[in-house]
Amino acid sequence: MSPTPTGRLFGDALVLTRTFQAPIDDVWASVTESEHTARWFGPWQGDAAPGHTIKVQMALEEGKPWMDMTIDACEPPRRLALSAVDDYGAWHLDLTLSESDGVTELRFTQHLTGTESLGEVGPGWEFYLDALVAARDGRPAPDFGDYFPAMKEHFDAQR
């Protein structure tokens, strides 16, 4: 079964959500602790504090490149904001968590500086967030080929 795109564009913010049958602290660990992020995005190294820069490996990308990311805000267990600049542009990411009755929602937002790459960026974040779900469920990571170019039209239509 092909994955279904969930991301929506609100002004200059691309927003995707995932829901977990787990307490907020458990999901927070999945998105902030290196041994957990290694399972779905990549490990990181450095002094993880607001205003500091860490090195993050994009372990599911070709060549498994490392990139610098700045921690703009860290408010456990509710909010993590990160930023980076690479060959593809500026990345401003905001992860917020909320819990109700043992169910935690992750709201992932990328604040965009333009929408011209939305058809490529959106499927990438769908892939990574589904990789997070798979890692938490003990399943293998999804295949990026199921996301791009299949989801490109969904995201391009929102520009």
C-alpha cells in the first residue's frame, strides 16, 4: 500500500503531523536522543543546548552526509526548533509535541523561504516522519521511492 501524503501548506509553513499511542516523554526521546534519532534520521554529536550547533548525520541519504544544525529552542518535552543552511537552502524546523490521555501528537513544521521546492521537500519529510513511525514500531524504514515522485503533485498543487 502506498503512503498517503499528509502535509499541508499554511502560508509559508509546511506542516505535517503524526500521532503516537505513547506518552509525550517517550516520543520526545525519539526526536531528541541520538541513539533514537539514529534509527529514523541519523545520529547527532555535540553539546545540545539552545544557541549551540550540533553535527547531524543524514543516515538515510546517499553518502550519509553530516550537516551542522543550530538548536534555536529546546523546551522539553514540548518543543524543539532547529535551523541549518546547506546546498539546498535554509532549513527552519519546529517540532512541537502535545499529549492527551496517553496519545502524543507530533506537529512538524518547516518554515519555508519559498515554495518552489515544495514538491521535493514535502515528500522527503513524509518519508522521514514515516521512518520515525516505523522505527518506533520496530519495522524497517520505508522506501523513498514510494514517496518521490509519487507525492510531488500533492505538494506542488499547494503552491
